[in-house]
Amino acid sequence: MVWLQTYSMPCLSYLLRYNRLQYDLIKTRLLSGFFMRE
């Protein structure tokens, strides 16, 4: 079980970081699209 924890922790942090990047990309794309429509 110890190897699972040590292996899953970096994966979780990487997934969180990746999801945050994706969220920022989508947010900026939505905002730019909204401003372009105006």
C-alpha cells in the first residue's frame, strides 16, 4: 500500500495542475468569445 500512496500522490497533483490549466484555458476562451461577440 505504501508504493500506491507514493505513486498516486504525484499523479494526483499532476492531474490537479493539468485540470487547473485546462480550466484557465476554457475560462479565457469563454471570456474572449464573450468579448468578441460584444
